[in-house]
Amino acid sequence: MLRVLVVDDDEEDFLILRDLLADFPQGRFELDWVATLAEGAKALRENLHDVFLVDYHLGPDNGMDLVRLAVAEGSAHRPVIMLTGQGNPDVDREALAAGASDYLVKGNIDAEKLARSLRYAAERARQVAQIEDGKRRYRQLFELNPFPTWVYEISSHRFVAANDAMVASYGYSRDELLGMTIFDIRDPDEAERLRAYLDERDEQSGGAGIWRHRRKDGSLVWVNITGHALELDGKACRMVIAHDITEQRSTQERMQLLQRAVESSMNGIIIADAQAADLPIIYVNSAFESLTGYDAQEVVGRNCRFLQGAETRQPELKILRRSLAEGRESNVILRNFRKDGELFWNHLFTSPVRDEQGTITHFVGILNDLTERRQVEAELAYAANHDAVTSLPLYPILEAAIAGLLEREGAMVSLLFIDLDHFHAINESMGHIIGDEALRVVATRLSDVLGGPGYLSRFAGDEFVAVVAGQARERVLEVAEALRQAVARPLEGDGWSLYLTASIGIARSPDHGESGADLLRRAEAAMSRAKREGRDTVCEFSTLQMQELEDRLVLGARLREAVSRDELQLHYQPQLAAGSRRITGFEALLRWNSPDLGSVPPGRFIPIAESLGLMPELGLWVLNEACRQLRAWHDQGREGFTVAVNFSAHQLQRPDIVDRVREAIERHQVPRGMLEIELTESSLMENVDRVKGRLAEIKALGVSLSLDDFGTGYSSLAYLKQFSLDKLKIDRSFVKDLPGDAADAAIARTIVAVGHELKMVVAAEGVENQEQADFLLEMGCDELQGYHFGRPAPAVEIEARFPRD
């Protein structure tokens, strides 16, 4: 009996359909009725009916939605037949395209036609379900097969499917395999054999023999092949299952190798009788006699355990005994003894020998003397942990010792970072041979001061790290001074003599840190200060340095988030015409107001930003904010001025810097000539050709260029004329002592003359009084900037300084 659900908003239509089928003699049908699309969808999901008769018009809804729902939810085995009041070819096509099983017109339905459509739809759904079930079983058989399995098209030999086991075994991805043929996983010398086989037997199913395949990494795999012909998507294909027998082949090859080894091997060979009690030795070769010192007559009839001497508790012996008991191969390394009592490391391979019935008759053992190799390994382990030049432990070894010392409660551990001054000059002038000899002598002297090399390591190059544990500050300083003096003693060799000095930094726990990493970093910082203070000296890590390092950590972390948190602000300092004292522009200066740290001075956070590589990001923010403010002032009707922003060397080296400037100008519609970019001499000298090209592109955007701090950097006139600069700014260091300092006055006059000769505007920074301003005007300076005319201030405050027409 077929269970049929009628989904129709007209109950009379349902009654007509029920009456048609009630008297139909060739089958029995059970009809139910619902009136709405929602009820039909609910019944579809409950899966209590075999066929659904759905009216095309269901009040405000469309019965076609139920067809689409059945298809979308994978309900192809629950067929839907569309009903309409009048025939319509377009609706017919739409219904069949959507997945309906049939399309019937109510006025043209008779009992036979309706019953046939219902039975056909139900039978077709049953067949589809069977096909889907078959496909599902096939996929499970194929995908879940633990053996590598694949399907290839017989005509082209191309793979059309591969299971996970094949992907894992052969190393190719599934996409790679689907672009390959069955010839691609074989060596070329196997290709002819494969072609001959395919020509003769490719249509047959069953075993196909043993083949040698090659994985993606080039390794070989031996497989026993079984094939089955099948049809897939209308194409003749073949499914192949591969059983990996590589290990079995390897075992056979090893057995053959053992047989040849018995005859001619240079390794020691033992054959033991597996049928006799206690596995007595029945044969040893001459290599065994040479290796152990025992003659064959001394060992035949004995169990080979006598070679173990008193070393009977070796863990490897359990593995050996188990493999012998289970009749398996073994591969162990044992401590054995020669006849004279000398220890040797025996790399022992054992393998069972079986007769035709598979019974183990003998065991063959191959002995390899690893004593020399073990010695080499020990030497390599030593070399891996010790410096090749000085023989001192490398720093990771010392670092572990430091960690152990610091674990003790109340530990006082001082770390000394020792750097030889100007040592690179010795390598460059006298060669590395003498340099290495000097390092060895220095290492010996340092070890002598410390009482041995236990707490001394070569860190890198000409740097050493020493540890002094459990000593007060005064004693540590004495040790450091003794180390410095030891380095300072003359070094003499075969035809050469040297005078070295060392800069030494000290950090101690717990004052300067509680971990080896903290102490190392801070001792190195103290050493760098010793370098700055003239070298050949000892410096302790100071509170100031602690603040500098903490600044770097704390400010660096917060500075990365300052842009997103809207903590940055621009202040503007006026630039005035030297004669009229009319404002000609403003320099945009970055300020940082942190909610946690307060107002952070630029001199504190700018160096950190430069060292952490943050200047390009900050510079981009400054550029966009300055352009935004410039545009706002311009929209207020203010004209006749420029806004200058500073570019760092890192910012100028970015390959996208021209695009970033262009984007900022276009975003804020900055008029040509109103944006000025200030550069330093050092930034111009990094890759001159590249900078020259980028500056030309920037200037083409209508941006003027000024050179800041002129006179403090390279001051190369040969380079200066190449960059097409618009303005030179005399550094404040030449202005602060004017007019009294004759040298500064001469330098300032020269800069003015050079700038004017190159058709540039010349500006002076750092003007702090009227006397300086008058002097600079007298010598021909065009623009002035400094506290005398106004300190940097936010845009709101600076607007009052604009000239009023």
C-alpha cells in the first residue's frame, strides 16, 4: 500500500483524488490531506508518506517550494508530484527542473493515470534510494579501506579516484594524483612490463602480481596488486587495491645479505643452533675472532652471553631475549668485553633462519664494533657544547648553570659580560690565526682569575660571559677588575705581540633581574655603557639603564597601540618671514598624551619608535593628520602658508612612500604648494639614487622639500644639488650662540650663501631672542622659527596666530 499525502488548500480536490483511487482495482492507496505549505513541509520531514501530491497554488504560497525543500534536504527518495488546475508548459518545465517526479493537470486526471504516476514516482524513488545506498557502500569500501586503493580510467590510464590510504602511503596529494597516470608511480624500467600486462590482462579481475612502485619522495614500495573492472560515470575503469609488502621484501633481502655476510663479511658472524638447549654457538667467522680475541674453539658450544661479562642488566638484553624467544629479528647495541677484558660497543643484528616448513633452525648474529664511533659521538657531543677555539663551554651550558644557581632562595648571582675592545681590527690586520690564538690566551687568563672554566663561556666572537656566585658587590667588582687587568697584560706569540683591553658590564640578582635572560641583557647594556665611556673599564648596570630598558619595553608596547587609541596629537610651531615677521607656515610636531603615562616627551618616545621600526607607521599618521588640518584651515579661508611634516629615514626608504603621500593629498584635497616635507641629511644619504627618484616623484605631486638640521650631517654639496630641494634649515646648534660666536656666525653665513646660490629659501631654527632674529635677518636669512616667536601648540590655539587681512 502506498501512503500518499495531498497538500491542497481545497479539500474538495482532495476528496476527488481519494474517490478516484478508492475504486481503482489495480492497487491500494492510503491518502492523507493537509491544507498548507507549512503542514506539508512538516510531514515531509516526518517521512511517513511515500508520495506527495502538491497543488501549485497553496493560498499565498507556492507548492514549488515544497519540491525545492525535498531536494535541498536530500529527500529524493520522497517524490513530489505537482498538481495544477490548468496545464502550463512553463510550470511543467519549472516543476521538473526543480526536481518534481511528475506534473499533472487536475482536469485531465483519471484513476489509471493518477495511479500510474503514483506508482512510478514511488518505484523511481525506491530505485534512487537503492542506488544511493549502493554508492554509499561503495564509498565506505573505497574510502575506509586501510590499503591504498585507487580507480583509473582504462582508456587513458589516468587516476579518477584515490583513497586516504593511498595519499598517505605514496606522499602525493589527492589533487596531484588526479593529474597523473598509473605510469607516474612507477620507474621507467617498469613501464614496458606494465604496458605488456595491460594489453594482455587489463580486463580481468583478481590478482595482478607483485610490482615495484615509487613514492613522491623517491622511496620504493613493493605492492601485491588486486584489480577489479568497474564502470564509473559511464566510463570503463579499474579499481586497484595495493597490499604493501615492502617490509617482507626487505626481510628477504636482509636474509640474503646475511647469507653473503657469513661467507665474506668483514663483520663478526655468529651462527647459533635454535634446536638445541641454550642456543649454543656452532660457528663464528674469522672477523669474530679478530673482534673478540677468542678462537673459534673457545666459543663453539657456548651461549654468546659470555661476552657480556658482568654487564648482565643491560636494558637492550631484554629486547634481544624477547626477539629470540619470539623468533624475530633484533637490532641492539650491547656493552661486551674482549678476551683481554677491554670494553667494546657491539652493534648486534640477529635474524632467524627457517627451514621449508617455517621452523626456526638457527639464529645468525652480525657483530659490529661501534667503539670508535662511540668515541667520535662523545667528541661530537663535547664539540657541540664547547667552543672550538677556546674549548670553553658555549653559553647555553652556562645558562643552564645560571638557572640552577638562581633557583636557590636568596641567591646572589652576578653575571659579567666581557667584550674585547677593537678586536675585529686584529682579525682584519693580522689574520684569524693570530686572532684565534689571542682568544685562547685570553680565555685561559680569564679562567685562571675565576678559578677554572666552570663559570666562563665564550658568548660570541670576542665576547665572553662569566658568573660569580655568592659574592658581595665589592668582591664582584674586584673580580671584574682582575679580569680586566688579565686581558690588559701584553700577549706575545711567534713573531707578534698584542695589547688588548676589555669593556666589562656587570648585572647581579636580585637587584637587576631574577632570570639568566634578564641578567644577560642588562650586563650587556652595562658593557655598552663601558664602551661609550672610553672602553677598558668596568661598569655596573645602573638605575638609569634600568629605566631606559623599562622605557623600551613599556613605552614600546604602548606606543604600538597609541594610534588606534587616539592618543597622538600634532602641535604646530610657526615659521615667519625674517623681514616682515609674517607667518609663512607651521611645522607639525608629534606629541603623545598617554592616559597611563601622561604627556610623554618626544625625546623619550621618538628614539624608541625608531629602534622598534615604528616610525613609518607614526609618520604616516602625522602625514594624514597634518593634511587633514591643513585642509580644515584652508576651508576656513586661510591661505598663504605651508604645513611641514618630518620624514624619517625608514619612512623614506619604504617602496610605497610616494603612493602614501599621493593618497593623503588626494584624500584631503590639499592644494599644491601647501604641504612641505622636511628631511634630514642622513635620510638623504641612504641609497642616494633611490631617494633621488622618490623625492622627484613626491615633488611632482606639488609638495615642497626642505632639508632640516643642515650642517650637522654629511653636508655634501655634491649630493645637495642633486635633490632639487626648496629650503635649507640652519640647525639650532649654530644659532644658539649667535651673534657672539664667530665660528657659528661664519657657518651660518656660509649656509645662507650656499642656499641662495642653489635658489633655496634659507630658514633658521631655534631662534630664542630678538638679537638672534635681527642678526639672522642681517645675514640674509629668509625665515625664522623658534621659541622667540611661539612654542608648538595644538591647532585650536595656533589659529589665533594666522595673519588677518
